[in-house]
Amino acid sequence: MAAGAPHDTKASIPACGIAVMAKASMPGRTKTRLVPPLTFEEAAACNTAFLRDVADNILAAADRASVAGYMAFGPPQSEPFFQEHLPREIGLIEAWYPNFGDCLFAAIAQLLERGHRSAVVLNSDSPTLPTSLLVETAKVLARPGDRAVLGPAHDGGYYLLGVKAAHRRLFEDIAWSTEHVARQTQERAAELGLPIHVLPTWYDVDDVTALQMLQAELFDDRSFAPGLWPNQPRHTRTLMQSLTESSDLRGRLAFNDALEGAAE
């Protein structure tokens, strides 16, 4: 069910629609794998900052390619949260199902139904993802012929999947939330005879190790992937700076790391 759209006429519809798989921020129900070292409230604040930065990243990509941005959101009735926190240029698509594959497929299908010639689903927890990778995705999908684009994540999942047609098979028999997701998706593409363009690997901030990677990238000039220019996430940077200064986030991260080392 469509809850909003940034484009009114067929002629104005950009070629590529990008939908972020987004969950409204709720303490105790959002980014809970970051607790500890974060509190539930801090983890929810991270989710909000990530969403705002990912939205800004899509809008930056739209300056360099024919792109439109959306949030494929849940849970139901959470539309006011997204209207409050995101730019008005970002459209809203409700996509909330028990199976994550159904959420992804529904977002893809709705983007194509809106008239975009290609559709991309994007994760909500890679605030430093290089804008160049979004631009590359849109340009690859603009080439003639059916094809897909896959952005593998460092944990074996993927941060991005783009297609030109709604291939349901890409979302079937996938072990979601495991290290097998990207490989299994490539296997489904092979079954379909679908050419797949693989982007450089990037990381999701969905656990404490990745939170430490984000901290190092933002404040210690340690890039996740040398040779790629990361997005500069102003909302995430402001939040992390505030947490570091007001609540000793660095100390908590170091303490958590020490606990994990002792457990090994």
C-alpha cells in the first residue's frame, strides 16, 4: 500500500527507484544488537540518524543519476515518524510482512508499479556507504537488457539489490539474517540466467564490531575500503560525537571489546 510519493507525472519519474528497508525508531525494538554497549534509547537514536543519512545519500546520488528515494517502512501506522524525520523528497511505501523476502519483493514490485524502469532495495544501516555505489547501480541498471546489481555486505548478506523486473525467485529459499544471503541470491540469479553486477563489499552497522568500525571511520580516519570515498553522514557523526563526549561511548566500546577478548 502506497503511503506517499515524490513524483506526480509519468514524465517526471526518474529511471531508478531506491527504497530503503526502514523500521521506525522505537527503544527496545530497534537496533537491539547494539545493546550493550549502547542503551536502548541510544540504539533507537542511531537508527534515526542512520535513516536520515541514508536518505541524504540517495538525494546526493540523485544529483548525479536519474534516481528517486523512498522508505519501504514498517511497522504499520508508523508513517508519521518518517514524515517527521525525513526530507519531503523521500516517498513512503508500506512494506511489512512476516517474511523479510516478502518485504523486499513488495518494495521492488511497488517501485516498478510507480513507473521506475529499475528498482533497488537498500539497507538502512550503512550511513557511510559511498554515494558513488548508488550512482554506479543506477547507471548499470540503465543499460539495455535484464540484469541485477548486488552489493555484498561484509557479514555475508547484502546492503543493496537492484533489478529491472520483479523476479520473485531472487527472494525465495534464502536463509535470511545469515552469512549465506549474498551467495544464495547469486545462485538464484544464476537459476534465472540473470546477469549480475557485483559492487564492492561494504558494512552494515548491526552489531558492536561494526559500531566500532563506524567510530573508527568517522573519527580515526580509518576507511573501511581504501579507494572508495565514504559518504559523510552528518547526523550520525553528530550523534556519535555527542555520545562520545557526554556518555563515554569510547570507553564502553573498549570495555565491551575487552570482555569479548576475555571470553575467548
